Amino acid sequence: QKEVEQNSGPLSVPEGAIASLNCTYSDRGSQSFFWYRQYSGKSPELIMSIYSNGDKEDGRFTAQLNKASQYVSLLIRDSQPSDSATYLCAVNMRYNFNKFYFGSGTKLNVKP
Amino acid sequence: GAVVSQHPSRVICKSGTSVKIECRSLDFQATTMFWYRQFPKQSLMLMATSNEGSKATYEQGVEKDKFLINHASLTLSTLTVTSAHPEDSSFYICSARGEPEQYFGPGTRLTVT
């Protein structure tokens, strides 16, 4: 089992819709969770971090964390074509605090 | 926000030569920096973790004598690809830990001819 798992997609949504991206992780004791966006040919960009159970909203983005079920999700409301990118989930595991474990990423396509 | 710079952004070198890539945290001190490699359409692959003032920790399968990492200060880490070969052509990305998050540099595209 990989430490962090994501569906590779592609996930296609129409413009204006809600895109839902999911991520599961293996270490129940993990404390820090991050979502990065990576455009093709570019480096990842941090868009959200979450540390407590529940929802955290920032503009059109909402991160959701459920530690009991070991999953973290990212919702993008009013999706725009410019949101088309690969979204990477990253987790800071308890047993190796100095390392970030990345999922393989979910490719999102937002169709005009 | 936290900014990480990387230089050069693109480099072409001949097989057998060495290339040095610099990574700097511009507005924060980073006790830990990371070096990743990414091939086209593939996932990020962590190469090594470097802590200021100590030897880097390399991931399994990464040749430490080929990929030399120096974390000279809290704002600067360098990656030197020694005796580069065409198979080393890739997108190299550094990142810096600004507690508790990790911020990426813009990446260096290396082409070895």
C-alpha cells in the first residue's frame, strides 16, 4: 500500500461545476496535509494546507479532512478552465516528520 | 508569501560534464530543503533531503556520488549532477521547508546532449 493514494484521473468537469479531488493516506497519526497544483511543465504550487478535522475554505477552494477515515479532499467550486492542472496531495507522516509524502496526482480537465 | 528561487531555469550540457543547480529561499530560513526529479508525464520523485550543515539523506536508488548536494546555509542548497549523461535529462525541482509547509522553486530543465 502506498503512503498516499490518489486517483490519477483525468477528472473532467464542465466550467462552473464543482470538482472533487480525493486522497487517502496510510499513517493514522499524520498531522499535516497539503494540496498542490501543478500546471504542465511547471513546478508545484501550494494552494491549501489543513491540520484539523473538518473543512477549511479559501476562496473557491475547500479542503476537507477526516482523520478517522484517513482521507483528505479538495473541492473547487465554480471550476474554471484555468483550474485545469494536476493536483497533488501531500502528507507529513508522524513517523518521518522531515519528509512529505506525495500522491501521484489527479489530472483535472475543466471544459469550457 | 514564501519564495524559493532556482537557478538556472534551463541548462543544456554535453555528456560527461557537470552541472550545478542552486536553490535559494528568499524570504525565510529553511532548515530543510528537498530535491526532486520529474520525468515527462510522471510523478515527482524525491531524490534527497538536505539539512543545513549536515550530509544529505538520499532516497533509495539515487546515487549520492553522482548527485552531490550541499546545504551551505539556511537559505542555499545546491545540487551538482556530475558526469551527466542523456538519461539524466529531466526536470529538477527544489523545495524548502518553511514550517510547517513546503514551497517549491520553479524548477530547472536539464538537457544532456
